Amino acid sequence: MKTHFLQRQQVIKTQLAAQDLSALLVLGHENILYLSGFSGNAAYALVTAERCLLITDYRYFELAQTQCQGFDVISRDRDNESLGHCINRFLTENSRLGFDAAFINVALWQQIETELSQHELQPIQGLIERQRMIKNDWEVAQIKAAAAIADEALAQTLPYFKAGVSERDLALELEFRMQKLGSEGMSFSTILMFAERTSLPHGSPSDQILSEGDFITLDFGAVVNGYRSDMTRSYVLGHASVKQKQIYDSVATAQQTAINLLKPGVGCIELQNASQQVLDNSGFGQYAGKGLGHGLGLFLHESPFINVNSDYDLALGNVITIEPGIYIPDYGGVRLEDDILITSSGYEILTHAPKPFELEV
């Protein structure tokens, strides 16, 4: 594992030289984890041409020393040394310091800008995120493990999908089983809704009670070593109506159409357009969600994004979701989502939970 982290650090150092930067201040938790292996909070990473430093405090110092690979760990006395002054100890005179612009708030920026005024500060976006788009075998194994936990948790929870149960109770049951199976918390706040509420793409579980004939949508994921899974399944309790079946079949066909195209070199916009064409032909296109999918890893939603604005061509090692949906206000909706690895021969689906539309009453 240490080799993976050292390779990532060397790539960043090479990027710094190419952009004429003296150092990079990394602020995003997931980016710090990716570069160093540190899983805690309240930390900042500083990468220079000569060394990598993790700045934390007494609460996380021992954990950081245990977890960090290729990083020197600095315990900052927060009562007597500000972050800016601590960073300045490790910069050469008149440095050009890049910083993780997407992960800094105004208050912290104002402090750093004042305390590091003798240096040139340069906002940087996407430097580490672009590197993270391509997963190595170890990263893929973590996502597979998270997906397997989600698959099994759903299998254990499905028997509880009966008339009279609430959205909230089912969501709690599903989350309990994921954590019992080894998940490090939830990949994101579980989405679980019944009936007309399934038209909300990202609604939260409520006290609504499940009835026979209701749509059911659940979108959830597990976490293993910081890496996330993300899966959506849609059902009807009992026998589906003709319209419900038409909606489900349209979404399932749109998803499979996009999946069939997956391979290195295919454009994300091509996938989006192919899926949307199926939904348009079904007559439900006006109710389709705006994006087909996204990258997946330490972030739930990371590059590449699959939508009409994407100019990215898929590459070997991308892990993405394909998740078309139809959402009809005051009626209900259907979404199907799977996690997929782009391989040299095409793709490998990482989520394996079955997709029966009709659940037994």
C-alpha cells in the first residue's frame, strides 16, 4: 500500500513543477486521505518538492503517525500557533503556494491570506481530483467490497418491505444492516420513499406508510476504507399497473442501452444521449432526470460526470454510475443505478442486487 501513496505524491510533485508552484496546500478531507492514508479530521496537507507534511493537532497526532504514508506529521499547538504561521515554517521565501480552492471557507482564506502575505497564493482546482478519476486495483477492491455490503444488506432488508411499514423504519433497518456487515457509516443519507413521493429524486425518508400498489425507490451505499458504493433500486409492492410497468421498462431499457456502450474511449455525452433517446421514445422523456451518472470513489459524486455538458471520454480504471430516472410529479418515479468499472474489454458491473419490479405482498 505504501507504494500507492508514494506514487500519488510523486505525481502531485511533478504537477507542481509543471505549474511553477513551490507547494500545494491540500484542504479537502478526501484529497488528504487519497495522498496520505490519513482518515481523521482537522488536518491539512502541505506538499513541496522536497517533502510531504500533514499538519494536525494532539487529537489526531497518534492516529496520523500510524496511518500516514510518506508524510511527516506535525502536531500544531492551536492555542499558540495559527495555521498560517505553521505553514510558513515550511515554505521558502517568496513561495508560490497553490491551495485546494474548492475546500476553503472565507474565514480560513482571510486568515491564510493575511498570514502568508509574503507569498503568492494561487487557487488550484481539480489537480488531485483528476488523478483520482483512474482507480487502481486496490481502490476497485474497496468499492467492490462496499458494493457487496450494500447488496447483502438489501437482500436482508427486502423481507421487511410489507404494507404498513414506514419509509423511516425501512431506511433505519437497511442502514443498521450495512453497518452490521462492516460499512463505515453511510455513503450518503439514505433515500427511501413510497408512492407519489418517489417523484422526488433525492427525498428523505418520512413517516409515510407503505401500501399495496405503491412505488418504492431506495438509493443507498456503504463505505469501505473511505471508498463508497451507490445503488438505486425501484419496486412496486404487489402487482404493478400498466403505466407503472411502462415507466419501469423504459428506465431499465435506457440503463441497459447506456451500459451496452461502455468501454474505454466512449464519450460521456454519447452515453447521455443514447439513454435520453430511449426515454424520449417511451413518451416519458420530459420527466427524465438531467444527468445519467457520475464518477465514484472517495467522493460520492466525482469526475467524470455523465451529462450533456461533459466532453470526457471514458478511460480504463474509471468507476462510474449509470442511473437514468423518470420522475412524474404527484404520481411517482423510477430510478435504477449500478456501479460500473471500465475495463480493457468493456465494463464490469460491481453492484449485483437483483432488480425484480414487483415485490410479493
